[in-house]
Amino acid sequence: MTRPTRVQLFVTCLVDRFYPSVGHAVVAVLERQGLDVSVPMDQTCCGQPAFNGGFTDDARRMARHTVDVLSASPDPVVVPSGSCADMIVHRYPELLADDAAYAARARDLAARTFEFTQFLVDVLHVSPAAEPDGPRLAYHASCHGLRGLGLVEQPRQLLRAVAGDRCTDLPGAGICCGFGGLFAVKLAGISAAMLASKIEAIAESGADAVVATDVSCLMHIGGGLHRRGSRVRPLHVAEILAGTRHD
Amino acid sequence: MTEASARFHRSVAEALADPHLRQALDRTTGRLAGGLAKAFATIPDAGALRDTARRIRAHTIAHLDQHLDQFERAATARGCHVHWAPTAADATRLVVDIARARGVSLAVKSKSMVTEEIELNAALGAAGVRVVESDLGEFVVQLADDRPSHIIAPIVHMSRDDVARLFEDKLGARPDEVADIPAITAFARRTLRQEFLQAGMGISGVNLAVADTGSLCLVTNEGNGRLTTTLPRVHVAVMGLERIVPTAADLGVVLQLLARSATGQALSVYTNIITGPRRPATSDGPGEPDGPDELHIVVVDNGRSRLLGGELAEILYCVRCGACLNICPVYHHIGGHAYGGVYPGPVGSVVSPGLMGLDEWSELPHASSLCGACRDVCPVRIDLPRLLLNLRAQTVAARMGPAWLRIAMPLYAAIATRPVLYRWLGSLAARLSRMMGHDGWLDRLPGPLSAWTTERDFPVPAPRSFVQEHHAHAPRAGGCE
């Protein structure tokens, strides 16, 4: 697509409520690219918890709401989460396929929705400047971004540009951290065992911070790190790019 | 919670508390998954091969009735007896009748998941036929009165020492006879050889059957399959009705993927293609100079045909390679037994409820983080997460699962579609949780959410949401206020 001048930010419910600093970092990075960023006031949750739980009708209601909110403007939509972007890009068109009033709008929205790092690399062709100093970073590849949207190179490319050799992949970077939404509550024991493996990998990496594209994984990993008294910080890739990680 | 659900959660908890199991799984699933990656690196366009294999399987399943008819005609023309078994009980009765009519008292069996599914050993045992498993792993499972915990590596949950002790206890092996894995294998071989020579019947599964030639393909790594299907006078092959490929060329495509996905081999050590029993040459064909006198093929439905044409039909593409088990982080932590059924892992979480209904198996579709690793590794690209989601939706429609969630989720959807209420309740929840938190964290969540905080903390929400802050600081940027 041609380079846009305006974008809408769908910030995701978890960033909105738990990590507003990540939202501000995303805005800062996008504005630095000369974009006019709008934040639709009535955005809520993309409906993924309902969809993944099997509550299809509830997911559909939330999908319709989000389609309404993000269709008031034709501008591209940036989502700082691989799983929420995957929900809009791949699941909305299926969920609303038989809905005469929404099917076409869902497809249109899917076509102009991008995960944050995907938008920076594939649409804006951003190459951030290197920073000589900073924490050692270990990258965790969130599942739905990696396998749903194919985010293999985009986040790594951005992180390598900023942090160079200070950024490495976690051992088993693409193995799920065990969050899985309601899975973490419904099968908490399995989820916690998966988290324990992830935290072992983080310790093994020797990094100061674990970086991902999704705050859902970071909330899970961060909750496990905090319970263990670890000093390793969970950071969203936008915080690295905005240079706000020392806040 | 139903009794079946409680049983599942108990077996998960037991598996998670077993460090021995974890070590065994670490060792084997890691080796198998690593082998797969290496084996696929040796073929130029693995993606295209997967696409081809998927098309073959999809086409076969879409026209299964025609392929099965063709297979029956071709196999019958080559001297096989083809039997149709609508249910597990029909299948076991057919095999028991064949054994009885021929006075069989001992049968040897090569590895077969479908015979586990129909519980054939128990049925034959009850009819006075002793069955000896001849695959080393299955032999150990039988000796230990255990169940296989993996589709292709049945004793992935056991260590070498476990097997050595078992052979000492059950077979009177001396310590030097079970000192290492080659010794254990040699001991098993000596024990099994006598059984092979005396057995009146060999029972096998079928990896794939070729419709246009009526051939059966069996892959093994131990050679036991070859003895089982050639030495005894009668060979009974039991197959799920979906295990068909149209032609030998199609078989070639799927086999390249099967061995790589299962064990990281380019091809299994023994690839047997069996086309009819021993028979003299006739004007129709060259005949077959060796093999059993009789070859019976029992085609088992047992719930499979119900899936045809439905949203779960894709699971019938499965070639039972086990790759989705090896890559699955859930399987990695709980092993196969915790799943409860014959087929564990992601594929089992679809197959068990798919074939046997959700009443007893409603938990399995939820036992996944939907990470998608299984979909990526599947040689025929089965979209396992989508099938799990479909089953989850069925559990919700049937009002299964936690009652609190059936109230909470529609309520959450109602709030999330009312933005003013959503923002107001969000702020209220943030204020309340800040009163209960310490240093930005909650170490105990209320009600069912307390499962989160058993082993991890939960962040306290921010006092003001991003959207609220953004619009307070930068109203110019708010397009929709």
C-alpha cells in the first residue's frame, strides 16, 4: 500500500487498562514517522476471549462493535498485538461472513489492519537508529503473531536495528508461554508449567529484559517473573522503539 | 463439574506432579521434534509436498465412499476378505469369529492404534485367544498392563530402567540380560521369536491402503510387522475407514511425509506393501508365492463416517504421525495418559470427542493454548486450532463447562459493546483492585480467577486507561470523541 498520512490506533483492552505506557509509546513511534494518529474513543475489546472460549455469538457482537468503531474512518488500523490483529484480520471476516450488514465491512477492515511491527516494517519501511547502550534483550515470539500473521522477521529486524547484538532470541523463542487467555485459568496447572519453562529459558538467556509484540504474553510472563522475585523486565517492542524503557 | 471433567483434571494434576514423566518427555519429544526439522530440511520444497499431500487427503475424504468401493473390489480380486465394521463391537466380533473358526489360540500383533481404540486384545482374551504384542514398545505396555502414551512411541513415559526392572519382574530376565538397550531388545526378540513361530494369527493395523490396487501399506522400524503379516497362517489387518489413498503414486507422496513427521526418517526401516495373501498364478495375475493363506481386512467406522461432510471432517486427513504431539507444549508437560483416550495430544483432543461425543470428552478441546504449533507441523496441514475452536463452541452450545463462564462471558460482551459503561466499570475495577494490590501487583484474585494467582501475580490496572489519558492530554488526536 502507499504510505498513509493518518492511522487509527486500536490499542487493545490489555494495553488500555494495564499498560497505558505501551499505548503512548506506540503513538510516539507513529507520530515520529509523521503520521496523524487517532484513537477512537469507543474501542473496547476485540472479542478474542469470547471467540477462543467457544462463545461465538458473544464474539460476534464484539466483532460488530469493533467493526463499527474502526469503520468510521477509512484509515489503516494499527494494533500493538499479534493476537488481536490476527483476530481482526483472520477471524472477523469468518465470524461475520453471513452477516449481510457487516461481511463486506469486516473484510475491508481486515485488509487495512496491521500489527504494529508489521506496519512499521512492511508499510512504512522504518529502520530505527542504533542505540549504543541499553539492556540486553531476549525476544519471545508471540504465537498468534508468529503463526497467524507470519511475524518472523519484522519484530526481530526492528530490535536488531536498535539493540544490535544486545538482542537475541530466547531459547525456544517460538514456544508458547502458556497464557492462552482463559486457558491460563481453566487449566491453570498446565499453563503455569509452560510458564515455568519459559522463565527457565529467560534465566538461561541472561537478558535484562524479555521483549514481545503482545502484552498478553508479557502480562503472563511478567506475573511469573514478579512472583519469583526476578529482576528481568517484560517490555513491549514499542517501548524499545520509543526509547521509553527507562521510564 | 461432571465426573469425566473431574477425572481429566485429576489426571492432569498427577501428570504435572510427576518429575520422572517430565524428564522422559523432555528427552523423547525434543528428539523427535528436532529430527523432524532436520528431515524436512533435506527436501527441496517441503511446503509444496505438504500441499500435495493435503490435496490427496482432502480429495480422498471428500469421495471416501467411491475409494472404499474401489478398494474393496481390488482387494477382493487379489484374494482378500474385506469386512465392514460399523462399530468397535462389530469389529472385535468379526476378529473373534475369524479366530474361533480357525481354532486360533495365540495371535501376534504389530503396533496398531485402531486395535487399541476398539479394545481388541480384551475381546480376544475373553474369547480365549492370547494376544502377544510384537512391537517392542507395545510389548512393554502389555507386560506392564499399561496404556500407550504416544501414537508412535508408546512408552515415551518410561525410562530404560523402568523397562529393565519390568523384564526382571515379569520375564525373569537376569540383570546382565537387561544391562543396556541392545540387551533389552535382544531379550525381547528371543522371547517374541517363539511366539511368532507358534501363533496361528497375525494382527496388524494399516498405515494406508491403496484403493486402485487393494494393497495395504504398513511402516515399522522393527521388522515385527513383517513377521506378523507373513509368518502366521492367517493375517487380520484392522484399519480405520479413512486410511485410504487413491493410487500408489499418492501413497508415495504421503509416505515421504509420514516417516519424516513421525521419527525424522526419510523412510521407515520397513515399508511393507501387501497385496493379497499367498495364491497361485492365474490368467488374471502373477500370484503371490509367500505370505499368509488368508488375509482379512476389517474396515472400522466407529464414529468416523459421522464426521464426513461436517466441520470436523478435516481430522480424517490425519495420517497418525504423532508430530503434533511432539511439538505441543501441553503434551510436553502432561504426556499422553492424562488425555484419557487412545489418541493423545492435539489430534486426540479432536478425535476423542469427534468419534465418541463430547459428553465424556468436553475438557479436551479446552486443553490447548491454541498456540498453533500443531497446525504448522502437520504434514497434511490440518488446522487443529480451528477444529478445537469448533468443538469449544459445541461445548458452549451444549451448556458444558464452568457455569461462571456461561454467565461472565455474555456479561462481558454486553459491557464491551457499551463503551461508556465499559469505561466506567473499567475505572471502577481499577480503583477497587488498586486498594487490594501491593506495589502494582495482586497476589490473589477472587473466585475462579484465583487459579491465575496460584503461581503468578497479576498486574493492578492503571488508574486511568490509555484511551482516557490520550484524550485528556491530546484531544486533537481523538478522531471520534
